[in-house]
Amino acid sequence: MACYQHILLAADFTEHGKAVAEKAKALAELHQATLSIIHVMDYIPITDAAYGPIIPFDGDLTEQLMTAAKRQLTKMAVDFDIAEKNQIMEIGSPKLEIVRIAKEIQADLIVVGSHGRHGLALLLGSTANGVLHHAVCDVLAVRLSDD
Ligand code: AMP
């Protein structure tokens, strides 16, 4: 069986994130693969029927959110011994960015949780589902305990 060489862990910093990261780390060790971590900050435009067009995030707020997310990313990367060059932070649609970055870094396995913030009820529209359908490499959806 071919070994994985570059594993991309998708981290959303929820309570389940640690279990997903542990699985990715164990696989990386087993396959002696490089482990990268990505967090995508959802770009949620604010809409208001009264104004019609989309009002984008305020610049300062985006920067503050980015700083907070980067701090979480660094902490998780340190906990799982992931080198700084393999820590990736993006803004946009999580599923699209995860798939795009996986291609860019030539990851051959993406590890996601079976659910995250959106819970089981929205699983069909979830990041895991989107990644599974669009990725060009293998995807492991780690089944989380309350599925
Ligand atoms: P969800 O779509 O919220 O149910 O999340 C399913 C899984 O997708 C999570 O367990 C994470 O592995 C991954 N994921 C969700 N949101 C993000 C995000 N913003 N950045 C990186 N990975 C994410």
C-alpha cells in the first residue's frame, strides 16, 4: 500500500478538534509523512435587506479575528509539533480553501472531523462533505463521538 507523504489537518478549534488532530498526528507518524495544519477563517459578509448590497467585515475586526485565530492555530501546532512553515491560515470558504491548499501543497490526505461547529443536523452541508466531494486526494473524516 502506498504511504501518505503529506497530510493536511483541517482544524476548526472546536472541542472535537483535538481528537481529529490526534488521528492526523498518529497517521503522520505511521507514514512518516509531513503534517500541515490549516484553519480557514469564515468570511461571513453582513447583509441587510435595508441596504441591499453586502457589507463586508470591518477591516479592524477582520484583523482582530485573524490575530485570535492565528494564536489558536499556533497553539495547536505547538501541541502537535507542527513546524511553522506547515501552519496555514486562510480567509474564505473553509471547504474551498481546504481543497485549494491541499492541491497547492500537494497533500495526499486531508483529515477532517465528521462534524464541527455546525453539528450533525447540518452534516450534509458540512465542510467534511464539501471537502470529500471536491478534493483530488484521499479524505479521512474522523467519526466524532456524538455522531
Ligand atoms: P463542520 O462543517 O463545521 O461540521 O466541520 C467539519 C470538519 O471540517 C471539522 O471537524 C474540521 O475538521 C473541518 N473544518 C470546519 N471548519 C473549518 C475551518 N474554518 N477551518 C478548517 N477546518 C474546518
